[in-house]
Amino acid sequence: MTPRTESHEKPNAEIKPDLPNQRVLPSPHVRGRRSRVLEYIAQSFSSAVVNSLDSPEVNATVTNKEHIRVSWRREGPWNNARTFYVDFEAGGERPTGSPCTGQLIPCNTDVCTLNSKERCPAFGLCRDVTVVVRGQGYDSEGVSVRTDGYIPAFVSVDSNHGTLNVSWFGPPANGDGDCYGGSVLTVFTPWTEYSAAFPGTLSRYEHTQALTACDVGRVTASLRSSDLMGNGGEVTDSTEYLGENASPVVGDLKSTPEHRGVFVQWELLGKCSRVKSFHLAWTPPDAGGEVKVSDTFANITGLSPCQQYLLRVQPLEGLEALGGQESEILFTESEVPEAPTNVTVLTVDGMPDRLKVTWMQPPSPGPLCPITNNIISWSRVDTGGSAGEVEIAAGWTHVITGLDPCAQYRVAVRAITEEGYGDQTEDSGITGMIVPQASDNVTVVTVDDMPDRLKVTWMQPPSPGPLCPITNNIISWSRVDTGGSAGEVEIAAGWTHVITGLDPCAQYRVAVRAVNKEGHGDQTEDTGNTGMIAPQAPSSITVLMVENEPNHLGVTWTQPAPPGPVCPITNNSVRWFQNETGETVGQVEIIASTAYFITGLKAYTNYTIYVASKTEGGFSPERSAYNTTDQDVPGPPIISSLDVVTPSSLLVTWERPPQPNGIITRYKTEWRYENQNYSAYVNGNESNYEITGLTACVFHEISVMAETIKGFGVRSCDNTSMAVVPEAPGQVDAVMVANMSDQLWVTWSQPDPYGNCTIINNKVTWIWQNQGEDKQNDATIPSASNYTISGLKPYTMYTVCVAAETEGGFGPHGECDNVYTEEDTPGPPEVTDIVQSSNGIYLAWQTPDEPNGIILRYNLSWINMGEGSDNGSVILPADQTSYEITGLQSGSVYCVLILAKTSAGWGTVSEEKISTKEVTTWIYFLPGVVLAVPLIAMLAMFVMRRMRRNTSYYDFSFNNEGFILDKGSTDDNQAMEGEDSQERYSAVDHDDSTVSEFGPERNVISSNNVSGESGDVLQVEVEESDTTDRHNEAENDHTSFGEDHEEVTAASVSSSEGSILSTKNVSRESGGEDEQYYY
């Protein structure tokens, strides 16, 4: 008898025959859950009794599975209480859905009780309840109690004509099982016992098992159940089994065949003790037999080989059969067959890859050992080795397939029984010719940078045989999306080919076939995509302003058609270009779309939006549209200047906000000073506003705001002290400083400052002309009313101006004063032209660069550097700037001095050294005097020596206007003297070589005659004369000038034949404003 378990939902239990009254424990999973629940119950139980010195004792226990009995003592804080309230509250992990609170309980006894069943509805199975007792102002601590879990209330048993059915109900189908812990089912029969555990929470359980003859009598089912808190219960039910449809008590019959026998064993089910022996019988009758055994196994011998037997096992109770019998079919050992005969291998017409094999089957080794199969094996004769093998059902013919064409094969056939296969018989045959196999590894790849081409490669199949070589390949192709043939080409046998003229961005199916003389083989296909190309540009670009979103623009477009089926539009590029700056300010690549929302833009700014579409082949050309963002409140204007217009008004000038963010409608100017606020509005086209009624030198705060249609923007702030420049000082007066030609004394009256301003400084400015160009200098001094200007140029007209400075800066200078500085001695005249002749010198000069006053006259003096007596001077009027000196010696060097005079005296000397030209002297000889030459030479030498001995050295001193002979000279000869009151002029008469001196009336004072006779060497000597009086007069004149004088002295010179012999005592001294020259 085999127990079986069934349920309405799923198998949950395993039925195990066991000893009587043996209990099957729950699975480890159930035990784990139960242990945790028991631990929880123990904790709950420990908390179900509250008893301490301070708190009354409260007990709570479960009654009737879903109710709670509460008891407490009137002690402690409840000692005098006569009325109590009991609350059954929902709590814990599984709170009750039927709490019951506020139950009034009168109680005068020492121990008070309440059963919830009397007052409250059931709390439900496996539900947590917190019990609180309240009385006389004291509430007990909550006592947590969990009601009992679900336990089946009954079990149903039915024999059902040989099949035992046991069923019971599980917990309600509420999803949590009401803490049902499972059940253990035990089935008792008169001779056996079966047990099985049923965990889980099914709503209905069913157990089914077959009954055997050993189960005849009373059958009882005992169901022991428990909840997860450890509560248990047991229910039973019984039925009477009369033995109808009893199942056999023998099972698991097994046999082990041998050559001439068989070993048999079986199992007695349920340990049915009524079975005492077993009757075994086997057929067929011609080889059958029987035997009786007491064990559950037997070894049957003497059987025929290769024979089928039916074995039956019948349990016996004494001599009578007990229950049904168990049977099994078995075979004795088999033998291998003999080799087949008449093996023949034939070519199959029209099928060159096949060979047909026929043979004659050998006889079977025995009646029950038929030949079940044949093994056909074959191999190439030329290559050797095994080529293939197949096992087929026993027959007499077979067609071998998959062979190489044009090849000879050796074929062998063997017969097979269950014991194995016998020996083989061979024959050989030749396959026919076939077309090649399909090409292998066909690969289609894209050709780089050639989107209209595909490259096809393949592996050529092997030749069908040595007589069937592959000569060509056929390549054909077609579009996958449109179908149909697109092209085909046959090429010489190879492994690669490039297909041209295809559509870009398309998928093609390419087939390759190998060709030999028999024809072409099957094709092998692959697909490939042609190269990707970029799409056309998108169209219908529209840029939309987003109202009240000044930094946003929306852009929409129409996507172009993909350039091919495998080139979908994958992305779009959106680029925005600020038209004002000419710069790209943003770009983004997005997943293919037809709209994009651009953020982060400038308000009221014109943008051009460029959109391009993208495939895997690249980006399309861009298409664009433009629009302007919405207006926003403007940024702050730039206050460019705060200019004081009048002492009480200020001109505020500003520049348009760098970020106007729209059309500026107006500006608001605000000013604050001394805790007073003011404002004014101007049109948006204005850029300044004049604030009036202000106080000078008071701190003012200024702010300017711009406004668009969106409102006023941010303030631009500045401040000013309203510092105002003062008016010009008055009564400016500049005068000379006596004896100070480089100074001026300036005085003025200070102006009154405006408002709270103060005069801080004054600036004195003086302007003059230098070589036709205006020059200017100034000095800033602390506030005063006078100033001395120094470092000026003598006798120069200066324009002197004075300005005053307050906190606002310098004011105007007002009226200026013009004044000359005192005169001073002039600078040297500048010689501009010199013309030399043999007996004269022409000079031209310019007025001194620094006249330092009004030029009154010039003094022109000269002296022969080689002969001191050859000298002269002349006083010239101020308007004469050229003079020709005549009567000079030829070939001589003259020192020429020029100086000018102002009312301050004579100035600096301008000195020039000038040579007269050489004159050729011709010596004439009278007839007949040639022999006198030596005598004349000797006479000349004598005269020269005489002259050297008698020549005097002269020191000439220039005192203001004339040459004066020094007192220390060896000769008394004196030069001309001159005075301011009486001027003398010297002239040279070049015609008669006479040097004359003239007084004011140009009377001749003295002269030196120079003469020569024909044929003689001409020589000039200075005649000595008595000039003592003139010398004294000159000396007196020299003294009359005091410190304000200049003196020029010519070096002592001696001449012979017109040559300068020596010069000495050359120096220059300066004392005060006078200068002296010594030669």
C-alpha cells in the first residue's frame, strides 16, 4: 500500500509510515517560528502579572481562546476604591480590531475580576490586547496579552472504497494565519500507522492514501495541532474499511536478469504482519515455473536465454492469498548476432552526396533476441580514417548522405541485438558529381568614406572532389527594406568583392555562391549597411519669445527626412548666436526632437538660433531664425559725472545701463542730504538731470534708476560733497622788485567762498614769451594775499594771474596783471657773417639772444694778434648790426670783440679770431743793380735786428668803450680812449695805409704813416709818441665806471716783416658783472 498526500492548494506534507503513536515533529522552519512565538508569549506572560510594593497586583489570562479574564486586588492605592474601570485596548504587533474600554466594575471584595466575554465582543484569534485597570485616580500599568491562535476544531475521515480521505479546515483566509502553527496527522489501521506533518496556512487541508488488505477494519485519523504561542489541541475521527478495492501489500518489485536466471526482490508495504509467505510464478508455460518463499527475495534459475518471462508475486496469509499480486516482465540475457551477408554499395542517381547500401540480415540469436539495429560505417578510400557511422533500425538497406561528391567510400555493415553488435561486412562505392557547398563566413562590411559601396568577404567552400574544382563565385544583393533583386555579378573564384553603386544609409542582403562545372551551390547570406551620411538641414525654424521669461527663447523646427533606413535622425544641435556681439554664446546637442527651450539668455537681446540634425553620418548644414527675448527690469545706469553747475546746482550725467534689458522709458534721479530725500523723473532719452537748491560743500548721496515696461531696475549710486570752486581773486597787482631783475612782487584780494566751502590754497601763474613761444609756470601756496615770484628773466614782460582753491578745486584766475622785470646786462651778440679781404674784415651780427633790456649801443674792437699797435675800436648805435673794418694788414690774425650795452651796463663779450687774406709782394729791381742784391739782403737783416731791439711790448686794456694802454707797458704809446659822455671812433684808411683816430666830430687825433719805396722791402713800424695825457685820461675814465666795467687788454706783440713773433698773458677773469680779457 502506497500512501498519497493531496490538498486543495499544493502538497505540503510528506507521509511517512512510522511506529504506533509516534509523533512527527514540525519542520525546522516551523520550529523556529514557534520558538520565537513562545519567547514572545513568555515575555507577555511575565508582564501579565504586575505586583510590586507600590502597585496593586493585576492578572490577565486568555479564556475561550478569544476572551480575557482580568483579576486585581484592592490594595495600595486601590485600598478604598469601590468602583473600577477596565480598558481592553488594542496594542502590540497584532492589535485587536475590537477594543473594549471604559467597563465599569463595582467591587467591594479583596479580589476583583472581570471576564471580557461578559461585556465585550471577542478580540479575535492571535490578537494583542493591553489591559489597564483604573480606580480612585490610579491607573495600573498596561498588561499585554495575546489571545490564542487558530487550531482546527475537527477532522473528517472517509474510506471511499479503498481510498482513505482525511480533511480539515485551516485558519481563515486573512493572510496572516491567525498564528496557526500547523498540524501532525496520524492514521491508525489494525495493522499499520502512518504520520505526516502539515505546516503552512492553507484554508483547507486534504490527505489521501490508498488502503491495502492489511488496513481492513477500523481506520482512525488523529490530528494534533498547535498555535505559535504553544497552545495545542487534538481532534479525531474514524471509519470502518471492509477491504473493498484493496491495494497490494507488495511494492517496489525489482529483478536482475542473468544468462540463465534472474534475481528478484520486493518490499512488504506497511509492515503488514498478516503476510507469512510469498508465492512466485513465471511464464511462458513451456519455460515457466513457480516457487514459495518466506523472504522478500528469490533467485530463479534454469531459465532459457534470450527469453521473455512474466513474474508474479502473491502475498499469502497461511495458504490463502492476501490482497492483490505484484508482477513484472523480465528477460534473460541476449547474444550478439552474426555478420550480415551480400553487402552492396551503389551510387544514387541525381544525389552525388549519397550512397545506397543493401545487405542480407543474419538470423536472430534466439526467439526473444531479435536483431534490433544495424550499424553502417563508412570512410573515404583516398584519405582513410573513419568518415561516418550511423545506427538504424534493423533492416536490409540504407542510404548514406552527406558524402563528398566525386569520392570513393568503403562501407561496413553490422547487426545489433540487445547484447551488442556482431562482426561487419564491407563493400566500396563511388559518389557522383555535385555542385559546391555554400560559402562560409560571408561578411559584409562598410567601405570607409564610400557610402555607396559594400565590401564582401567569404571563405570558399572546399571542392566537392578532386574532379569538381570551384571556378567562379556569384555575388547577388538586394535592399532589405524594399526586397527584390538589386544586382548580381559573377567573378572568378576568390574570397572578396566590392559592390558599388549602392544607396547610402541602407541595409543590403548579400548572397555568395560557389560555381563549378556542375553548377552553383547554395548561397550564404549576410547583411551589411552602407556608409552613413549626414541628413539635410531641418526646415521651418521658428524662434518664439517666452513672455515674462526674459532669459528664455523657444525654438521649433521640422525634422528632415532620414537619408536612409539605417540613418535615423538621432540628435539635434542647437546653437544660439548673439547678433549684437557677433559671438556664439551657447550650444547644446540634444536627442532628436522638434523643439528646444533655451535658458540663460540676456533680456531684450536679439539672438539667431541655428539648428542642425544629426545621424551617425554627421551633422547636417545649419538653418537659422532669430528673435528677441522679452524685456526685463534694467540693470543699473552708469553715473559718469557729477558736475557742479552753479554753487547751488549739480548736473548728474549718466550712461545708459550696460544691460538695459528692454526699452528705457524713463529715469528716476534721487538725492539725499542732511536727512532729506528728493527725487525727479526724466524721459528715457535723457542722460542728465540738473538738481537745484543745493548747498555747496555739503555731502550729497545721488542715485539713478532706469525703467522699462517691466519696472524700475537696480540703483546706481554715487556721492559728492558739492564742492564749488571760488570766484577769482580781485585787485591782482604785480610790480618790479628794485635791483632784482629776476623777481616780481604780487598782491591780491581773496574772494568769498560759497556755502560751507573754505579757501585752502592760491595758485600764482606767470606767462611770458620765449622765441615767439608762450611759456608758463605757476606756484601753489597756502591761502595768502601776496607772493614773490623769483627766477624770472630780466626785462621780460610777464602776465601774472592768481586763482583761489576750495574743496571744489581752483576757481578762475580773473583779470591778470602785465609787468616787466628790471633790466640787466645783455648777453653776447651773435656773429652771423664774416667776409675777409687782404686789408679788411666785414662782420654782421644779431641782437643778443638775451638782450635783458633795451640795447643802447654796440662796442666793436679789434687787435692784431701779432702786432699790438694794429688795433682799433668803434661805438655803434643799437640799430646798426654790421660793420666793415678797413686798413688792416694782410695775412694777419685779428681778435675781434663785440658787446652790447643796456641801461644796466655792458654785457658779455662775443669774441672772434679772424685772419685777413695774404697779399703777394713783388720786389722790383732797377736795371744794372743785380749785383746789389747781396748788399740789400745784408741791409735788411741789419734793419730787422735793429727793430727787434727797439720794439716795445704793449698791453691794451678795453675799458667799456676804448682801448687804454696799461701803465706797466714799456712804451708810452696809448690807444684811443672813450667815455659815455664823449665817444671816439677809429677808422682805417686803406688807401694810404693810415690809421686815424677821431673824436666825436671825427677829427684826426693821431696817425701812423706806412710807406714804402719801389724796389725795397716794405715794413711797418709803430711810431712812438707822447701819449701820456691820453693815457691818464683813459685811466680816469676807467676809474669812473667803478665795479660796473669791462676791460680788454691786447697782448704785447712785436712784428717783423708783418709776422706775429709772440703772444703771452692770455687769461679771463670775472668779477661781479664785469669781465676782463688779457692778451
